[in-house]
Amino acid sequence: MAKRAAARNQHPAAAPAAGLSAVPGTASPKSSLELDRLIHERVRLAIVSALAVNESLTFNELKQLLGTTDGNLSVHARKLEEAGYLRCEKSFEGRMPRTEFRLTRPGREALERYLSHMEGLIRSTRAGS
């Protein structure tokens, strides 16, 4: 039982899908088998996608756009920040704290690889049916 609980608590990149490399950025961008599990998670993919079409978004803008809680957004944004996919800038507007997020170049490249991978899967699936 403890082993199962430990496996569930591993970082998403530690649990690869069948036949897929799970370590972000370790395979070449040309690899059609690599799936970046870090941004595959729904909320993280939504964060990266929203930042890909906006120069920057504040914490509150992202929270409202994604319909998520403070805690959920904080956890997922921190994972993306630790991976170098987004940059978080904290400042104050008057006495109010302001947290602003921007997608980094590695984050944009990771999203492009992810989208290419998913497009390939869709083409492959449609060709097989």
C-alpha cells in the first residue's frame, strides 16, 4: 500500500505513458515519442496556453480565466516556474501585491513541441481509422 501511495505522489514526469519518454527536454525536439508530462496536466497546459497568446497575465487574471482556486493555481504555476517554463514577477501597486506571469522561451518551445506531438497523434489516429 505504501508503495502505491508513493507512486501516486511522484512528480508527473516520473510516470510516463506507455511507450513515451517522460523527462521534459531530454529527447530531441524531433522525437515524435516524447510527451512533456509537465505541461500535459490540464491546469498547467491551460496556464502555458494562456500565456502563449498574452504577453503577460496577473495571478488574478489567470485565476479568473482558468476558473481555478488560489492554491491550485499557485501549485501549478510554481511547477512551471521551477521547470523554467514561466517567469513570475512580484511587485506592489500601491499597497497591493501584484504577481505577474510571463512565458519564457523554453516554455514556448516546450508548448510548440507538445502541440506538434499532439498533432502527430491526431494525424496518426485519423490515418488508422
